[in-house]
Amino acid sequence: MREIITLQCTECKRKNYSKTKNKKTKTERLELKKFCAFCRTHKVHREIK
């Protein structure tokens, strides 16, 4: 039971990535350090609803 989530940059608030996540095993919000093309650096991206 995997669902598609969207990752948003914490600095510029742009939605840059989409990813699948198993909601039964991972209940907390996902945080990954990814490259933001708008900030031109690696920033923390957080899961949004």
C-alpha cells in the first residue's frame, strides 16, 4: 500500500520532487536532503500533503 507524496523545499517552498512511500511502516513525515534547482544548492525537502 504505497502512496505518492510530494517533497517541498524548506527554503523557497517550491514542490520539486515526488516519491512513493509506504504509509503503514513510515507514519512520520519524510525529510530528505535533495538538490533544489531554484536555490541551486542542496536543501532539506519535506513531505507535504
